[in-house]
Amino acid sequence: MLRKFLSIIVFATISLTGFSQNDTIQFSKNQTLVGELKKMDRGVFGIETSYSDKDFAVDWSEVTYISSKSHFLITSKNGRRVDGYIETVGDRMLKITNKDGSEYNYAFDDIVFLNTIKDNFWDQAYATVDVGLNLTKANSYKQTSFNTSFGYIGKQWSADFLYSSLKSSQDSVQDTNRNNGSLVMKFFLRKDWYIMGSLSSLSNTEQNLNLRVNSTLGMGKYIIHTNSTYWGVSLGTNSNREEYFSDSEPSFSWEAVGGTELNLFDVGDLSLLTKVDVYYGFGEDGRWRTDYNLNTKYDLPLNFYVNLNLSVNYDSRPSDGGSNTDYVITTGFGWSLD
């Protein structure tokens, strides 16, 4: 009898200890989830529990209380980025306490991003990969597409890598190839300003372009930064190195570049990102170029998704044998690591 009683006490103590180490989140109608908080991004808070194989996703606007011993990185609507330990105080108010003792109070609705800071690299990273395939018997047409992305978010900076490839072939027609890659780094400043540096490459047969390499440095600002919408603008300079299939020697030029980016993600399981960059060449008799991208993504269970992407490239002064405009529309099925 005594052994049984002691076993119950030990089990209860272990259970309570394990429970006390868990995070707690309360939302509408006094519902409570206990587990490990992941992050709040794009208006959705994720939490991993021991009683479900799939992470729970809670609408941030419905969250009323958070309890956690983890260290968090927080971004507010005005662009301020702070880190510390969080505590719910008052009605949907959050107090952030930094390791140096500094305290910040934010209303829940003023927070647009919240993520745990851990030593594990993958806890701060995201990745996606998707593929597409089109086949027709007529003319033995075949088209394959591949898209991947990888990103990392730190306390004061972020990095995003994107790569896409399209190949198509059919009888009696020259093969079509298009490859596009980019690496973008942002260093965040106060009031939603940021310094941006990027390196990108493009090759496509439609514009007779063997390889274009852009190196851009500039500054940007988020005009709108909420849990449903990001809208930012940027301005900078770009060095443009181009090599065409019809030319033996590459060319080099400097350009001014202005861009804008709109990200909508509070539309159910659908997210939409549209981005346009306009380049104007110095000393090139008014040459200008435009790169436009539209990415839509519909989330499926288990981190799978389907997407539809549109890319358009315009050049007012293409090379001999090349077209002013190249565009590609792809669909795919993929998986994401959040």
C-alpha cells in the first residue's frame, strides 16, 4: 500500500514538473492549449503539443493569454525589434523583459512577429521546395519546373535564398530554358527602415540571355506592417553584368533601381506575394528593365501546398535576336519547413 502511494506521489510530481515546463496559450471562449510555442507570423500562432501529431494553429487575434519561460524575438507594427521573456499583463497586453532588465509593454494587436530564440539553427529558419511536370503526347511536349526557397531570421537581420528552374522541349522546336536565383539580406533599423543587399542571376533563351548577374545595394521601408499585410518600398543602385548567346564579350553597366513588394497572408490558407523592380541604366540612352514576380500559395495539411507563380522580365533594349519580354507561368506541388 505504501509503495503504491509513493508511486502515485512520484508520478504526480513528475507530471506537474513536466507540465510546469510547458507553455500555455489561451484563446477565445476560454480554450487552453499546453505545449511548446513555436512562433507567431502572418497572424497565426503555432503550438506543438504532446497529444497531437500536428501543430495547432491559432488566430493571433483570438489569443488572450500567453505563459512561457522561453526567450522570444518580437517585432512590433512600428518596426521595433526587441527580445526577452514575455508575460501577459492586463487585457491582451504583453510585457517583454530583456536580460538586462529593460521592460517593454505592447498590446497584442501591435505585435506582428514573435518567435522563440534557440541555439538550434533550424528553429530560426524556413524552407520550401516544389516541383511541376507537364506532358502531352502531341509533339512529345515535356515541361519540368523546380522552385526552392530558404530563409533565416535573426535578431537584427534576415536572409532569403530563392531559386527556380524551367525546362521545356518538344519535337521540331528549340528547347526552352530559364533559371533564376537570388540571395537577399536585410539589416533592420528603427521605424521599419532597413538596409538591403542582394545578388541575383537570370538566364533565359527567350531573351537570348546566357547570364545576367545583378548586385544591388539600397535602403527600404515597410509602409504597412501588420498581421495581415506587408508593403514595402526600396531604392538603390545596381551593377549589371550581362552575357548574351550572340555576343562573345560580356557587358557591364550601372543602374538605379526602385522596387515595391506586397505580401498578403490573412486570406485563409492562401498567401500572395507580388514584387516589381524597375532598373534604369546610367549612360545607356534611356534603357530600362523590369522584373515582376507573383507568387500564390495554398496551404494543405502536413505542411504540403500547391502554388501558382508568374514571372515577367522586360528589357527596352534587348540583344540582337532576343525578345523584349519573357514570361513564365508555373504550377507546382510542394512541402515547407516552418
